[in-house]
Amino acid sequence: MSAPVTAVVILNLKPDAAIEQPAHDVSEIFAKQEGFQRLSWGRWEESPDKVQMLIDWDNLESHRKFENSGADYKAVLGALKPVLVAPPSMYHIHFDPHPISAVLEAPVVALTTFYSLSATFETDIAKLLSYLEKADGFLAVSHGFIDEELAKEDGDEKGKAYLAAIGWSSVDAHVKATTTKEIADAIQLTSGGSKHVEVRHVKFKTE
């Protein structure tokens, strides 16, 4: 049996759409599925019309079984369709540690995605995280390589990607930490430049 997995879903909402009731309805459908653990969601602070969902499963097989469930899968799509301007995007990650409860309990989570990873990425990310963990306002982190190959922008070549979910006391605390020379230099080294990294802040709720 494979390890626990998180489906990371991004929803693009219609302007001023309310997601609270659809998210609750979706959670109730998920709760009936074998292998479902929890659903957490929140709007991007940088773009409130985008919603991040983290859906934890016992394993990838449980999620695939749900996708082939027929009526229940269609019911989830039906609950979300009225508030969306485009189909959801999704990928999978085996967070370490899992579950990421300590991260999601933070006042805000910085979801940092790295694309076009270098040959030294594993060493570089370990160094970066070691610096961040010492910063004022840092609370918790969970991270890992993304299962699917991704591109940051449409038209870019897809490749291996990595996601770090970092809990902070506030957005300001995170921003302040990244302006210190030690951390700023480590981010530059790890990402290879701003075009290879994406950061968004989310205040998560767990259904």
C-alpha cells in the first residue's frame, strides 16, 4: 500500500463568488469516501478569487477510486461548477511530515513552489529551510517533491517541481524573513531566480 498523499487543487472563482457552502458540500461528499482523511481550503491572500484546497488521502489508490466513483465524483464537480470560471487544476504530493496539521494551524501558510529544479536542489532546499526555521515568526513546515511534472507558466517546459508549505505568524513575518541577506541569498540559490519560484499566502480552514 502506498503512502498518504495530498491532492493539491486550485480553484479559479467567479468574481465575488462565495465558496463557503460549496466547500462544505464537497467535504460532506468526501467524508463518505474510503481513504479520505481531511479537506483544508483557503483563498490566496494575493488573489482572493483563487482558492487552494488540500485534500488528504490514505494513499493515491483511494483518491483514484473516488475519481472513478461515478455519482459522487460528479456531485463534487456539480457543487463547484456554479462558482468556477475554469476547471480546477490539481497535482499530488507526499508531504513530509504528513499530515501537515501543524502547518495548517498557523495564522498564515506560505505555499512556495519551485520549478525547473537544479541538480543541487535537494542540498539547496535543505539549507534554505534550515535558515527559515530559525526566523522570527516561523511556526512549522511540511514539504516534498510533486508527483506530476509542472510548468510555472503555460507554454513553459514541464519538469520536476517541489512544494514547501510553511506556517508563519503573519505574512509580514514571512516577508521580513525573506529580506535578510542569508535567507534572500539561499532563496536565490535554491530557485535559480524569481521566474522559477512562486509564493502565495493562504489562511486555511479545515472542514
